[in-house]
Amino acid sequence: MSKTIKKIGVLTSGGDSPGMNAAIRSVVRTCAFHGVECLGIYRGYQGMIEGDFKEMGPRSVNNIVNKGGTILKSARSKEFMTKEGRIKAHQNLVNAGVDALVVIGGDGSFTGAEVFNEEFDFPVMGIPGTIDNDIFGTSHTLGYDTALNTVVDCIDKIRDTASSHNRLFFVEVMGRDAGHIALNAGIGAGAEEILIPEEDLGLDRLLESLQKSKASGKSSSIVVVAEGDKMGKNVFELKDYIEQHLPEYDIRVSVLGHMQRGGSPSCFDRVLASRLGVKAVESLLEGKSNYMVGILQDVVTLTPLEQAIKGHYPIDLELLRVSDIMST
């Protein structure tokens, strides 16, 4: 890529996550710092197809660093999955004088950015925004730290009720394909068991563990379940199974759902978003393209989008061992 970049577009795509607004703010103000125009694209790729754009300057992102969600809105676009849709989107960017694109989202958003780059040789840079922390090339995605704190706070409140009524609670957290939230929040909240997609605990072992907890004097228990755990069809089926085999337990289910995505981002996520936004814009101005900016060992790094999409971080086995020890 050799052309001079005078205007950068920024969009948020896929599921929202705390810290997206802080990242938008960082992109806009970094553009202003370097004398580059910035164009906000509403509703992700669908807004790109429909030309739903707005010029953004430093003052247009006042007072959003502390807000959850995304001021640019987010949407999934089936039309962008078609060649015709992408041609429309590209033409709208050209008409608006946009020279490069910053995409804030997850692996699906990055897949769209990579295809767009390949088809039109259009400079793109990705910022990982997803609470699941399931993107390769970064130790933390935007919103992950905030989601962990939200989940731990919820489980702390649930434990008060569990202890008061001698109950067993199954708490389902987000994590369709990755158990990072369940594992870390489970340890942080002192869960007796943690069920994640990456490790098949097995129903027999779960029963054995709960029986052991009861025998050791525990009058209440918390089991954190990632929504993608394969042990049962869903957390309610799991509850029914345990009730059949351990009728002495009074069991309740709490599905935390979308509250994990909302709320004011943590300090960590605000700082991370600011750092990644600066790196994304400055990397584009340096002529780089088709990368995701991330953080590894507290250093902001670049990972090719293809690797970020296809790569996979294994679950931390040491954390699993810590969880087993702490549940004694």
C-alpha cells in the first residue's frame, strides 16, 4: 500500500463489548492528532453498504470513554456476505473519500475485513472487541476484563442467597466456544466447580465432586457453566440430571445473559482501548494493512488478520489445576 491516507473510517461490528466507545474515541483523536480526517460508520458493515456515515472530530467523542455499548451502533449484515453488497460498500467509501478502515469487533468482523481487503486492496486494521477473549494474537480483548468483573460481582450476590438457603446454584455465563470467562470468574468468585467447552468434566465426576463437597461440610455450592459446555444440552437439563441423582440438593439456575456485555468499562479496558486505537491508526499511516492490533505481555503488537481469525488459544491448564485445588 503506497497511497497517502487522508481519511480513515471506523466501525463497530458483531456483539457489543465494554470498551468499544473508548476505542472509537482513541481512533478519532489519534486521527485528529495526525491531521487525518475520521468518518464514523454506523451499524457496522450494513451501514457501510447504506452509506450511513458521519464525520467525527475530537469533540464528537467527548464523555464516551466511560460508556458501555457503542455510539456507532452494531449490526450483523447478510448483504455484506455477498459480492454485490461489498461492491456497494466499497463504492460508498470511495465516494466519501475514505482511504482506510478500522474495524472493531470479533472474528466474524475480521473475516469480513480480510475479504474486503483482498477484493479491493483496501487498507484495513482490526481492533479485537469481544467479551469472550477468544481472538488469537492478544492476551485480552476489549470488554473481557469488564465482563469478568461483572460476572464475579453477580456470583458474589448469588452466593449470599445460596448460603442463606443451603442451595446449589448453576450460574451460566457467556462463552459459546471458549471458557475463559467461566474459568477466570469461577476462580475469582470461589466456585466449587467450573464447566467449560475445552474440558469435558463428565457427569460422573461432577456428581462425585458435589457429593464430596457435601460430605466435607459445604452447605451450599456454586457451579459456573460456560454456555458452550457440552455436558448437557443446556444448563437446565444439567440441573434436572443432578436433581435426579442428588435429591438432597435444592438446586437453582441463574443465566447471567447479556448483562455481561453491558456496563461501564473497567480502567483496564479503557486503557487497553486507548492503546489499541492509537496503534491501529498509526499502523495504517505507516503503510501497514490487514492486521489486528492486540496486546501480548503488555506490549501492543500486530497479528495478521488471517492468524487472528484461524488461530486458537488453548485454555490455561494451570488455572484448571488452581481451580481444583481451591475447590477442596
